[in-house]
Amino acid sequence: MPIRWADKGVRLIVLFSRVLLCCSLLLVLALPAALAQQPVRITLLSPGAADDPFWSELEGAMQVAARQFEFDFKIERLSHKEHNRFSVLSRYQEIIEGPNKPDYFISFFQRGIEQNSLEMFEKNRVHFISINTGLPSDYAEQFGKPGERYQYWLSHVSPDDYLAGKQLMHSLVQQASQKTPDKDVLTALAFGGPTHSQVGRQRLLGMRAALAEINSEGEKVALLQRVFSDWRGEELVQKAQALFKRHSYPDVLWVPSDGTAIDLLAIMPEQAKRHTTVGSFDWSDLGIAKIQQGQLYASIGGHFLDGVWALVIAFDHANRGELAMSETVFNTKMNIITMDNLLDYQQWLANKDWLKADYRRFTKTHNSFVRANGYDFNLVPGD
């Protein structure tokens, strides 16, 4: 029976459709994973409230970078009552085993649940990038480095809190010595943040190392007491009032965050503020304002950009896979701001210039220099 022209037309259309389908499949397979499966879903689990001086800056910078990278970016928050390892692990599970689980999960590395967390990410095939909290000293022995024993633990990005703790104490003692040059022994009080905080502990270790160096070089500094407390709030204030009553006001007050410093300055009389040299961490707007007012001597910061660097790593991994992962652990350097160098940072901080940066230039995907030389996670005024 001869084939009719109508039948031939149908067959040609079917054949042409199949050719188009094959070409489309080949094109999708040839595209990087990030383009073939747009949008890449990324979730940040933040331990800070929306108005937290540090975490609000970190989240804002991440939102800018996420838009540039065309990520589907979501922020989940821990409530204050969830600041314990059991609740954190439960939230991890809720997010990465949910119906809309992310491709990449970014959060702090919680003490006490490290192995459980890593096994959970591995089981659910969710890529994990840990930030902010320093790794335990024996982490490599226990868990291996990112990408070794646990394939889905891609990378770790955190500031060198130990070095920053040393730097802050050295700076505070130097300033206090200039204020009271005839005093034989300077006194110091230190607040360390919550007992479970690896960040606070690392900073305190650096602070103690600095005191040992200072005393070995001939300067005499007596650490009256160090105390653990919440970063902010009623518990902190109550402990501070008891300490100030017991020890009076010290020459040096070393505190682990700008928020902590602000709460302490609020209960100190003016004479104590003039006498005590106070230093903290975070580069928050309120902290910088206190430096301008002469109440806070120093703030160490810049580490709110570590969330952005985690997104850079996720972007490169989504686009370049294992080619992006020659490095997996990054200890970023914080910088100190005092009245002496405030002008160098003031406009950059006031204008929040990091929210205007093009973060694609820090990626291996878009920058051949970074591909050849490795990541340079450092954004400073003038960049």
C-alpha cells in the first residue's frame, strides 16, 4: 500500500521532534551543573537574631553575593532557646531532610555533634560548608579535613580567632600603658562568651597567650578574672556588675563582641569609661560609633564576609566541580580598627561598600588569576 503524503508529513514531524529532543539533551548534559539545574538552592542556618550586629552584616553581604550568583538563597534562624547541640542537630535534620532540601547548606560547626552532622549531610547528599566557628585542634584526626572522609563536607571558612584574641590584648595593653605610664601593674578583666562557643574559647586562648608574651617582656599585667556568659543580655549584665563590684574597674577590659562591649559600657559610669581601655570584635555600626565617641578603643573584624566566601566556594563547586576544591580549609585574617586608623575605614564602613562589590571576581569560574593562584579571601577599603 503506498504511503500517503499526510503519513510522510507525520513521520517527518516525529523524526524532527526526536532530533530536537536529542540535541536538547546533549546541550543540557554539556552545561555546568549550576546552569543545567538552575537555580542552585542554598540555605544558611543563622544563630543570630535579624538585628544582631554581626550576623545581620554577614547575612546582608551573603544576600548580595547570592543575587550575583543567581542562587535560590534562604536564611533559617535559631531561636535563643535553640542554642544547644541537641536543638541545632534537630534543625539540621529538619532542613536537609525536608521536601525542599538545599543543594548546599552553610552554617557554624557545632561542638559535640560534629560527626552526627557530617554523617547526616553525607546520607542526604547535601553539600556542607562550615563557617565562623573555628575547628577543634584535633578535628583532622577525628573527622579528616573537608572532602577526605566526608565527601559532602566541602570546605571550612572561619577567622583566625586565636590570632585576633592575641592582637586585641596586645593593642589594649599598649594603649592602657600610655594612659597610665607610671602604674607598675595593669589590671585586666576578660569576658569569653558562652561556655559552648568555640569562637570565644579560641579568642580567650589568644588573649592568654598575649598576656604571657607581654609579662615575659617586662610589662606587668594581672588578669583579675575571666568569665563566661551570654554574648548579650541579663546574664551578662548581672555577672559584669558583680565583677565590677569585686574588682572595681580595670585598666583593660577585653570582651568577645561589640554587642557585649555595648552592654557593658551601658552600665559603666563616665569616669570608668574614661579610665578603662575597652576592646572587642565585629566592626558593627554600634561598635564603630563607640570608637568615634572614645568609649571603645578597638574593634577587630571583617569576618562577616566569611559567609560570602562560602558562597564563592559553592558557586565554583556548582560550576567547576572538583576543579574548584584544591583548597578546603581557610583561616581568614581579621583587622583591627582604632581611632588611629578609623579614617582609613570610615567611608568604606559608612557606605557599606562591601554590598557594592562584584564577588564574581573572587571566583575561579570568572577569574583566571584565581584559578592559577588560589583564592584570596580579603576585601579591604579601596577594593
